[in-house]
Amino acid sequence: MASNFATSLLFLTGALLTQPARADGMVAFAPSSSNPETTLTAQATRVDAGKANPAPATAPEKAKVMLMGVFHFANPGLDMVKSRVINVMTVDNQAYLDGLATRLAAFHPTDMLIECAPKDQAAFQKKFDAYRKGTYALTSNEVDQIGFRVAKAAGMEKITCFDERTIEWDAGPMFDYIKNNEPQLQVAMDARFKSLSERGSREQTTLTLPQLLQMNNDPARERENKGLYLLTSAVDAGGSFVGADAASSWWHRNFRMYANVQKSAAPGHRVLVLAGAGHTAILKDLLSVDSERQSVDVTAYLTP
């Protein structure tokens, strides 16, 4: 009797070990086989069924991009609207810039993009390397005063030139057309540039550096900046389109600059972009519709 019971137990155990697996990984009951190869095949089938439905992989985090618009600290006089600029080298302003670098470093940027041409990357990197070693004195340029400071404070070993200089604002043909064909528009345009220059000089001599930087990143001022290029876009519309072509050349340059931002802003990166406010006004529009990247507002970091 005991022998029959043991035989029955062995039969049932063998049946459980040798059943074919269903697609859901469970075992279906079927006639048993004592063949060890069959047993191993069933076990492998259960493992393969588990591999067929692996746990979903975690998607890489979208890149975070912070755009900071500035005026030209060193005032090279390249902009159409010219004005005096605040002295950023005073003791108070240097203390503010030190604090600003600390706050921006708390964003934990992995990449620092500055407004210089990629062909000049090696030259700027050499200066940044010297600054990190304590053998380079910062000039008044915003690239040095903010870009280099933040990159060093964040522990970066490199900076990235992301500007585009092969395409500029091609307004020469438009200005020639206005001068020769639309004298009233010329007068109005000259008056507007004069008014903006006077306002700029007044702001630079009465506002603090934090206030100026906050204003450079204010949405209302950014809309005004972009709108200036549209004031003349209708010049010779339907003919040469010199006005529209001038405006599109400015957007063309900024589209290329944004492409350089996208190149650096790979998944998982945290990118800080420093550029003239005329550029960031457009770059922020592009970033706002970029589904692969997340915008981070710089405003809160500007307050001491």
C-alpha cells in the first residue's frame, strides 16, 4: 500500500514539473512525461514568458533650460539703440554678481552657454581655464562677469559658445529703401531710435544692476523688443519685401542659436543660457513650444 502511495506521489510531482507553460506564465495540466529534457524545456518556457513582459523602462528626464537676457556690460556699441551703461565693476555691483553666481549655481546647471561664436570656443575655454586656476582677471563683459562666475561656482570644467555669426540682421537693403523712398518713415524711425536711446541711458543711470537685469527679463520688455523688428516688416511689401526679409534674417539667426541650445540640452541636462535680451526674447518663444525641453524662469534668481 505504501509503495502504491509513493508511486502516485511521484506521478503527481512529475506532472507539475513537466506541464507546458501558457502565455501568461501559468502552468496548464496535461499528461506527464518522465523525460528530464521535457522538464528543462518547461522551466525555460516559464522564464521566457517572464522576459516577454519586462518592467517598463524609466524615460530620461527632459532637459531643463534657463534663459537669461542681459544688456552688454562692456557696451561695444553694436546695437541700433545706443545708451550709456552702468559700471558693473563697482564694489556693490561686484558683490551682487558674486551672489548672483551663487544663486544661479544652485540651479545645478550642467552646461553654461555664452554668447560667443563656436569658432572662438578654444579661446574662451582657455580664458575660463585660467580663471578657474586664479590666473585670469575678469573683464567687465557679461560673459566674464556672469558666465564664467556661474560656471566656476557650479563646478563646471567647460563653457560652450552657442552664438551664430554667419547670419546677421540683414537690414541694409531696408534702410536704403526707406531713405530713398519713404522719408516720413525715416523721420519716424530716427525719432523712435532717439527716444529709446534716451530711455536706455536714463534707466542705466538711475536703476540698480538687479533692477536692470530684472527688466531685461520682463515679458513686457521682451514683447517690445520683438515688436521693433515688426514695425518695418511691411516696407515694400508686395515688391522687394526688404522689410520682411530684414525681420526674417533676425529670426533666422536666432533659430540657429536655438538649434545650438537644443544640441546642448539633451535629456537629463540642466542648461543655463546667457545672451543679449534681444536674443532671449525670441529664444524664450521657441523654448515655450519645445515639447522635448522644460523652461525654467530665471526671475527669482535675480533678486539679491
